[in-house]
Amino acid sequence: MALLNNIKAVRDQFPALGQKVNGRDLVYFDNGATAQKPLSVISRLNEMNSGINGNIHRAVHDLSAKCTMLYEGARESVREFINAESTEEIVFTSGTTASVNLVANSFTAAFISKGDAVIICEADHHSNIVPWQMACQRAGAELRILPVDDSGCWKMGELDKILDGKVKIVSVAHISNVLGIINPVKELIERAHAAGAAVLIDGAQGIVHSQVDVQKLDCDFYAFSGHKLYGPTGTGILYGKRALMDKMGPWMGGGDMVETVTLQKTTYAPLPLKFEAGTPNFIGAAALGEAVGFVNSLDRQFAAEHEELLMSKLMNGLREIEGIKIYGDAAGKIPLASFNIEGVHHADLAMLLDKMGVAVRSGMMCCEPLMSRFGVTGMVRVSLAVYNTAEEIDVLLKSLSRAVGMLRQ
């Protein structure tokens, strides 16, 4: 199969990009929230929803066997995609949030006691804050915070002050969903391991905009969602080192995660099924496998150069706007920018852009502590994907100029 190495070939895979919004050609710049789906993902979803549909693992009939093959085939695709050692280390979940909650529950129960500590970051998504607040409250552990500087970069010099033998796990984002900054996760992992702590990486943005190799990173857990990787909603992955997950008890009980059940005692299935209770979203998981296939079909050099071009054009254009404040305006960013414009409310700006056919995100973006850090109630976020174009950025910039002019009258 020929690699996709030009923007037309890429965009042809995404029928949603051809629609009109409010009578205008859609410019979709909310990819940090969810990406559109390529034809291969749509086709798999349609095929299974309309025919190849049978509960996996448990039956001997043909539909069950076909769905099981597609489900487990997707697991192998993900394993290869992130270079995990074994499919036993790949757990299907409903998304990054569920993956983090799984670790926050099962890891805490196995390894964290009263007096221990957990580290998260000031810039993290709520899904990597709230589960650890809950876990620390249950365990009687301390929650410690890695702060960010005025540009949004981690204050790595502060890490030594909070990282000691009491810390059992550090849970942080690979890439900030608000700032787009690629964090120095490799350095953090090495320092955490030297202190005896495990590391969970929230890869919701990292899986899309970087080549993730979990063995090279040496992270203990890596979590991500399917819907940001051009796959279906309600799908996600937790990668976890087998040595740790073998020692962790299941988070939920039910079908498919058991080995034997009596009224007195239950023994659990081996990895990864121990963490996959109930009927999984096997259709979504199979389609996630197709999303991985789409990403693998991209010419990586083209994709990297295209994203770099988009990022440069976006940032240069935004910096020309009078009264703009760009948050996380630092080196080492993905094509994502969050900002406010003096005298303009972020929600009003986003609504006017929508009227012009441009979809962006506004508000807190599930990062209220980071908003407090910068003294704002919300921001406008423009987040790009490989299918976006330089011409769309021109449309955004013209629309911003027009919207700001209207709102400042």
C-alpha cells in the first residue's frame, strides 16, 4: 500500500471535512478534543454494526469467532504501534480517563499506603487530577504538585523538592492539552525511577503527535484515547508493564475477567483480561485497530513536515493580532495554540468563529487549576491535525480579525 504523502490524499480519507457549517466550508480546529474519522474506521464500524456482530471470547459460533479475531487483532496492532513487549500489556478501556482511573484504583490498592505520596502536575487535565485526589484520600496518601513556569513548562528544578522515597507514582501528561508543550517525560521517568517511583504518562495528545515507544520511554503505564487518534469514541488503551500489573488486583468485577467463580471465592483471568470486565466495546476496539492502520499509512516525514509548517504559520499569524496573549508560547510544541485577546471574551469569540465555519474550543478545557495559574476563566484553543491545511489557517486568521472587530465595537 502506498503511503499517504500529500494533503489531498489525506483529506480524501475524511468525509466529515467536506461538510458546511452555517453555510460555510467547515474548518475543523478542535482536534485536541476529538478528531474526525477516516473511511477505514467508518467502514469497519458500519461492517460490524450491520453484520459482523457477536459477543467475543465466549461463544463458538462464527460471528463470535470473527469479532474475537478482530478484537484481538486490534490489540496486536496497538502493541506493535507503541512497541509494547506483549499483548498482555495492552488493556482495552473506554478512554484515557478510564485508563487513569484503573491505575489510580488498582495501583493504589496494591502499592500505596498511609504516609505515601503521589505526584501530578499543575497543568494536568482533570482526568489526571481528580482520580489521584480520590485515590490519595482513600489511602491516606499525600498529593504533591509539580508546578509550571510562566511559559507553561515544567519547573524541573522543583522536582527534587517533592520527589523522595515516599513517592510511589508520578502521573503526568506527555503533552499538555491546553498549551501543546511536549514535556520532558523521558527525563522525568528516569528521575522518578531513580527515586523508586513508578510513572504513568497521560498520552491523550502524545499518541497523536509523537512516535511513542513505551520500551524506550521506560514508562510503567501509558494511557490514551481512540477518538483523538482518528478512532471511535468510547475506546482507549492502558499500557502497563506486566511485572506491575501482575501484582495489581482488578478494578471491576464481572464476566470475562474471571478464571473460576464459586459463591465463596473467585480467581481472576490472566492479563490483560483481568482488567476487562464485562462485554467490551469490541466493535470500537476493532475500529481503533483501523485507526492505528490509518496512522501507519501516513508518510511520517510528510506528516512531521506538514505539522511543522502548520504550526509555524499558525503561531506567526496569531502573534500579529493586537492584544493577543498566547499561553505556552514556548519551543517544542505540537500544532496547538491557546490564547485570549484583550477586550474579548473567549466564549464570544468561539461562537462568532463558529458562525464563520471555524470550529475551535473555548473555556477551561478541563484544566481549571492551570486556568487559575494564569489568572483567567478560560481560553480559546486552536488544535490542528494532519488533515488541516495552510489555507484553513488563513481562513482562521481572517475570521479572527473580523470577529475581534465586531466584538470590540
